[in-house]
Amino acid sequence: MERTLNDMLDLSTLLDLAVDLATRAGAMLMDGFEARHETVGTKTSSTDMVTDLDRASEELIVEGLIRMRPDDGILGEEGASREGSSGIRWVIDPLDGTTNYLYGLPAFAVSIAAELHGAAVVGVVADPSHDEVFTATSGGGARRNGVPIAVSGATELATALVATGFGYRREQRSRQAQVLTEVLPAVRDVRRFGAAAIDLCWVACGRLDAYYEVGIQHWDVAAGGLVATEAGAHVEGLREVSTGSDSARVIAATPGLADPLRQLLDAAPPPT
Ligand code: IPD
Ligand code: CA
């Protein structure tokens, strides 16, 4: 029988590399945490900030990838972009939760995914302020610090704890606020932690029952999306997000909550 590239790939080698780089980048972010206010600039809008540490973290990861995997492609939030020839592409968010980081809020992460022909096969999210590393390989389950994790058994929206996130553009936020007016009365409560990679991993380990966001970027969700999927979540919208669509919506929820949550989000009145 013909073996596919997926069969031949040693996912554990890719996983070990991603864990090593995410952990080292996370340690670097912790070292820079106190000096964070001195290094701020802005990107797409005045609310979209970037620090020298975002860039240094991406540099550390990219250098490590190029050294160990010179034939792979790379896409990073801070501009890393490299064509590869191996079929593997690394998708990096070197500091997810930049606003939290700048304000000294311990909810930020390093997110690294390895994709094979566009589908994530390895996902690593390091949350250095809580000493947690979430990992997943396709078909191999999801783990927190090496211990298998699974989604909660939630089935009722009315008692579900749901996280979301907001984009950086004004018009997008107005729409997100409008949708929220439908969601908030229908669920137990809503959380906005400010780091999508962490939201997805917290769905994966049952700290949250569901997460949704519109207008998120590929690097925010590539690794966490696989962690949530492998933990048993229903995850949708990743493919649309990877095309760069502004209106793509990611939902990650327990299997019992996915349909009712989607219906609730779809019921929000269209923008006027
Ligand atoms: C942001 C965070 C946030 C989400 C935004 C993202 P960044 O990423 O993940 O939770 O709501 O959509 O852009 O800018 O902190 O890397
Ligand atoms: Ca991000």
C-alpha cells in the first residue's frame, strides 16, 4: 500500500521541536515582562499594539525552525514568511495576548502549529505565566503538560461558560458588540480573556464550554484549534480563517453546544 506523507511524518519530532521553541520563547517573554511598557508600538490601529518582545519571540522561533527544518515554510504574525518545499508550514503567533502582556495581565501565550498541506498536524500553545504547555498531534489527542485533556460535557447553552474575543477595528467591534447582546442573556456567562490561543486550550481542557470569534487571524487559532479538536471539541471555521477572510468565524465548543451556539450567533440581527 502506498504510504502518504502524513504516514511517513514523524509527528513526535515536529512536536518536540515546537515544544522546545515555544517554551524557550515563553521564558523570554517572562524575562521581558517587567520592562514591557518601554517597548510598545502600534500596528493595524491604535488598539493593535506590538512590542519588541513580539518580534524577539518570533525571531527566536524562526531561527530555530530554519536551523532544524530548512525545507519547511513559515508564516508568522510579525512578518515571517518563507516558502518551503517539504509540504510542512509552521504558523506562529509569537505573543498571543499582546495587550494583556503590556498591561501586566498574566494571560498570553506562544502559539506554534505545523501544517501539512494546509491542515494542522501539530499544535503547541505555551502559557508561561501559568507554566502550562498544551500540545496536540492529529489523531494523537491533546495534552496539558503531558497529561491527556478533554472538553467538558456541557450540552445546555443556558449553563455554558462561553469565551469570545474582539478585533481591533472599530466597525468590527460594533458588530461584535451587537452579537454579544444576543449571546449574553442566553448563556451562563461570557469571558473575554484576550488571547485566542488560550481560549481554545481552555475549551480543550473544560475550563470553558465554548469559544467563538469573528475576524480572527490564522496564527491566533492554528495551534489551539488542533488542541481543541483533539480534546473532543467541535471546531469550525479554521479553513476559512486560513484564507484570510475577514468575516470568517471560528467556533470551538463541546459537541452538544456547537449547533445551539451556531444558531444563536446566526440569529443576531445583520448590521444596519
Ligand atoms: C489577539 C488575541 C485576542 C483576540 C484578537 C487577536 P494578539 O491576538 O488573540 O484574544 O480577540 O482577535 O488579534 O493581537 O494579542 O496577538
Ligand atoms: Ca494573536
